[in-house]
Amino acid sequence: MKTRKKIFYTLASIAIVCFIIPDLAAGQEGTNAPLSLKQVIDMAVEANISIKSSKEEINAALATKKQIRTDFFPTLNATYQFKRNDPDTAKASIFTDLNEYNFSASFTQPLFTGFAIINRYKMAGYGLDIAEANEQFVRQNVILQARAAYFTVLKTEKLLNVSLETEEQIEAQKNVASNFYDVGMSPLNDLLQAQVELANATQNVILAKNDYENAKSDLNVLLRRPINTPVVVVDILDFSLFDYNLEHCLQAAEENRVEIKMANIEIVMAEKDIKLAKKDYYPTVKLIGSYYQLGEEWNVEDDTLWDVRAIASWDFWEWGRTAYGVREKNSRLSQASLNKSKILDDVSAEVKRAYLRTRAAEQFIATVETSIEQAKENFRINEERYKEQVATATDVLIAQTLLSRTMTNYYNALYEFKIAKASLYRAMGQEVVE
């Protein structure tokens, strides 16, 4: 019996291990799998608190619109009342009972309110449009932040690799100089110079590591993950030139920018607000219907009454209160129009800055790209010449510095171009993932 139990427990343990270990491995593989740019953007949009808050604002605006819509419908009211009169008073009057029960029901239907209800309802609809536009505005900002953080991780990673490679090359040069010095083939100055450059290269590696770690931390914060979560992203080295001119970008921004759409909506809302302020120039008309039941018992079955009334009221003199209110709303409309003009100016300036930044980065890439192979070949030649003692250590270190600077400039230009291009698309009001 004990042997059977041992066999059973052993088989059960094996089965559990077979099921659990693959799941754990798959989970780890999913955690360490490189993230694409689209995945990073989707994760940032999903995790961002401001986007969640803006969606709640949409829900609130929708509820406000539905709430105002109820003003079109009648209001129903019901009241049940019990009254106990003084016995002496009840005996002295034939019209007063000792116990009085009263049930009443009524409805109130607005017929005309100076167009107030319809204008409030339309303004609530525009308020919903503003909330939806603001959600899109926040989303576009988050997308830009995600793309910038993504490319910053790639850039700092590449610069770290350049720093490590530079350190390795200088260390090799230092070892060659040390060997030459030991056998009397080169002066002490060559060795000292190589040692100083190696120390500088090591310092650059430390700084590059910090920049890389900070870039990964910034991406984790954007994705609302633990700050030390491992970050692996898909490398993007290729790039495509931006094919549109400045005029196209300005036109696209004017058509697509959410801020301009919001400014247009605010102008329309200001116009509706003027109409709402004029409501007191008109009378209000409402229909009221009432139903009553009276009695000395709780079931109020003695008397039944009902009536329907149409009531019109008009405050025709308020010492200019309505006129002053209309003037205020006209000033608000002028403010909204001026605000739109300012937004158009700001958008145009933003688009031009992003466009020029993108074009400059393109030119930087084209300039430095042709010099990479030249810098590599120059370093190789000087390194070989130094080994043959036909070049100095200074020549090698200068060539190595030139190569390092060239690669650094290339990666800075490449990812600066990608970030600038993302900023330009954002300035144009477009959500483009490349």
C-alpha cells in the first residue's frame, strides 16, 4: 500500500511540474520578449492616467447631456398629507373636520422657455464634443511621449555600445603601447597618453550606462510598470525621408489639430450662450395639471378634484440685467475668437519648428552616414601603421576619437530624426506609427 502511495505522489508531482514549468517559462519569455513600437504605444495609452481621466470626463459630459434632455419632459409630483385639527375648532365650524387626509398629484410641462432648454441641450452636446476632443488631445500627447521614450532607449543603448567599443579599442591600443614600451620600441609618452584616454573612455562608459538606465526607467514610468522592470525593445535602424513640404504640413495641422477643433466648438458654444442669455427677453409658458383627493379617512375617498392651468409669466423690467448679461456673453464670444487666432499662430509656429528640426536631422544623417566607413578605415590604417611603427600613438588615438565621434553623431542624428518626425506628425495632428 505504501509503495502504491509513493508511486501515486511521484506521478502527481511529475504532472504538476510538467504543467507549471512550461507556463512559467512562457511567462518569462513573454516578459523578456522585445517590445515593438506599436506595443509600447498601446501599453502607454492603456496605462496612462490622464487618458483614463479624460474618458471619465466624456462619461460626465454624456450624463450632463442626458440630464438636460429631461427638461423637455413633464415633471410629475405626488403628495400625501394628514392634518389633525383642534377638536374645539372642528366642532365650531361645519367646514372643518377633526381629521383631514389629502392626496394630490400634479404635472408641470414647460411649453416655452425663451429657447433656454434647447440651447442648454445643444451646449451640453458641444460640451461632450469638447470632452471627446480633449481625450484625443491627451492621447496624441501620450503617443508622442511613448515614441520619444522608445527612441531614446534605442539611442542611449547605441551610444553605450559605442562607448564600450571605444573603451575596448583604446584598451587594446594601451596594451600595444605598453608592449612597445617594454621592449623599448616607443616612448613612455605614448603609454601615458593611451592610459589617460582609457580613463576618459571608462568615464564615458559610466555616463552612457547611466543615460541608458535613465531612459529605460523613463519608459517604465510611462508604461506605469515597476521602475526596474527589464526593458528590451525592437531595434529600428532604417529610416524613410519625410516627403511633404512645409505648406502641406501647415494645411494638415489646420485640418487635424484637436486644439483648433476645440476652439471652433468653443466659439459655437459662446454663440449659444448669447442666445441663452436672451431668454429673459421672452415670457415663459408652462402647463400645470393637478389632481386632489380629500377625506376624513386615510383612503381619502370623500372628495375628488382636478384642474389644468396654463401659466405665462414675464419679467419685463429688470433694470437692464438681461442686456448686461448679453453684453458679457458677446465679450466671451470675442475672447473665444481671439483665442482661436492665437491657437492658429501657435500651431503654425510649432509645425514650422518641428519641420525644420526634421529637415535638419535628415541632413545630419546624410552628412555623417558617408563618413562612417571613412572613419573606420582611417582608424584601421592608423592602427596598422602604429603596429608597424610608421605612425604615432597620437595618430591612432585621434583616429579612434574621430571614429567614436562619427558613430555618436550618426546615432544622435538618426534617433533625433525619428523623434523630430514624431513631433512633426503630432504637430500636424496625425497619429502615425512607423
